[in-house]
Amino acid sequence: MIREKGSGEFPGGGVPIVPRSVTRVPREKRIRRDARSTMGHNGSMHTKHTGKTLMSNMIDRRRFLRAGLAGGAAIAAGTASARPAHAAGRAKWEEAIQRGLEWLSSKQSSRGQWNTTVYPTAMAALSGTALIGSGSTTTQGPYARQIARASDFLISKSRSNGLIGDPQTDSRYTYGHGFSMLFLSQVLGEEGLLDRREELVDVLAKAVEFSGNAQTEAGGWGYVSAKEGNDFDEGSTTITQVQGLRGCRNAGIPVSGEVIDKAKEYIYRCKNPDGGISYSSRQTGSSRPAITAAALAALYNAGDYDSEHVPDMLKYSKETLHDINNGARAFGHWHYTYLYYSQVVYRQGDELWLPFRDRLYDRIAAEQKPDGSWEGQIHPVYVTACNLIMLQIDRGFLPIYQR
């Protein structure tokens, strides 16, 4: 395993697309974004048939989502009147979310990145995803400017071969590439500027092609491309690619079905008799709870809910991870583990999700630092972003995590 000096590690332990070339629009020439509005060159962006602005359509969608949440909150409030302790817990979670968002947004540089010495691309993508989870987009909301800057930064990291990242500064660049595909695909769905949408489509189409080319013969991915990594693969990087590819497909970017099918077969091949998933196709026999939860979340993203393997994987995950206090089963990667296991439980429905959520959110809120951050392995930016994604998963603003 490659280990970066002085840093933590992530838990390692169709027809190809030929996209159009990307013409970068200099930052100073781009239409300025405002947290409240966005304008076209003539002051508005009218649709051809209705005369309504693209922006207003997106605001309507956001209002619809918020109205649904508000309705749910009203129902919950009626129930909570007899359960003041639950209401107090919810208030505590909301306070933790707000403090965490403020801390995370304050640590972003003017260039759009978070100045971490490890995994700079992955940190920007995860942090941007956490901010989108609040309901903000690149064009509206309190964190619109930070999300727009993060997307600017990641677009600037797109290379001619499609990789989003820098191999010279990141020896495990596939993490950042996968998380960037996921983040930018969520941005694309809410982007109101037509030239900006075209730029995002070009970047993501090339990124999808790079992922397909970087896949190993076994169907997984390693820390680097298959060619550069001697065809080595492992579970955690494979999961980031599958979720990123699914986010792209959901946003309308063509993704090869063959690539996804090979990835699913890779996960099945790594499955052990106890239902758990091994670290790598080359190191089977020992199950990893964190990798199993992540693999199960990725299979759900790939549309696999009913294969013969899924029930065994779910049973193993529940047995090893549903008790959130048993941190030893996370192999030192608690936040990574529950970032994915929370997605798995959320998709099972409220009967399983709500009791688990209460315990999970109480623990996360209790561990928050006075400044609004969280500490743990790799970097506070990473841990804070993971926690915020978990705390906001049932707000419904991130399409990739929706039921």
C-alpha cells in the first residue's frame, strides 16, 4: 500500500465517449454568480416557449423540496409535542449542522480549494457536496459562492485525458476523481448558466471516459489508473468510481453499461461466505465492514437492489455496523464507514432509519468541537464534510442519496 508521508489514508486497507474539447472560460470573463440570483447577457435567461427563466424553474424545484421538508417537519412537530426530548435532539442536530457548515465554508480559499496537504481534490469535492446538502446551489443559497468556487477549482483540475486531479501531488488520485464526478454531477443538475452547463458536460464526459479506461481487468479500480498501477484494484476506490459514474448518468452524461456491469461483478467476486466484502479481488477471505457498507451503497446506486448477493451483504452490514458504538469494526475509519452505512440504512425506509438516525446524529453532534469542526483521521476538513453529509442525508437535496 502507498502511504503519504505524515497523512492518514482512505480505507484502502458501452461505447467510449469522445467528448468535445473543453474551452476554458477565464474566471474574470464568466458571468458573476450571486447568492440570490443569476443573469444572462441580456439580464435574464428566458426559455424559448414560456418566457420563464431557467433560474426560476430551479428555484421552484428548490421551493418544492423545501415545502415537502417543511410539511414533514410540521407533521413531525405534531408528534414531537408529546416527545419534547426528540424535539430537543433535532434542534441540537440543526445547530451542529449550521456550525459545521459555517466552519467548513470559512476554511475555503479564494481559489475554491480547502488548503489541506492531503487529497486536495477529494477534499474540495467532499466539502462541496456537504454544502450542496444544505440546499444551496451555485446560484442561490448562503453557500452559493463557496459551491461555485469549488466547482471552478475542480474544473480547473480537469486534464486532457479526463482525469480530475493532479498525479504529481496526489499519489491516490482516483479518490479525488470519483468524488469530483459525484460533486460536479450534482452541480450540473442545478446549474442555470448555459455556457457553464456545457463546460460541466464536457468535463464530466471526459471524466467518465477516463474512469472507463482506468478500470482494471477484474472490474475494479486502484489508487491510480490500471495502466499506472499494474492492474491493482481495491474496494474503497472502486466505490468512489461507481458512485461518481452513477451521479454522472443521473445528470444525463452517457455511461457505459459494460463498465458498470464489470464493477458489479467485481464486487460480487470479492464477496465472502459471511456476506462481507474483501479489501481487494487479490486478497479475498477476510471481510471488511467499511468496504461492505460502501459496496452495498454503490450497488444501490447501480440499481442493484435484488440480486442474490445483496441480502447477505445487508445482513453482514447490520450485524457488524448497526451498533454505532462498536468502533473497532470500522477498522479505524469510523466516518468513512458510516458515511456509506448511513446511505444503506436510509434506503431501507423510516422503520429502520429513524431509530438509527437518532443514535447516529446524537453521537456526531456530541463530538463536535467548539469551533464547529470535527476531528479524526486524515484531516478535520474530511471528517467535517463526512459528518455534514450524514447529518443532511434525509433533507433530500442531493439526488444521489435520495430514496
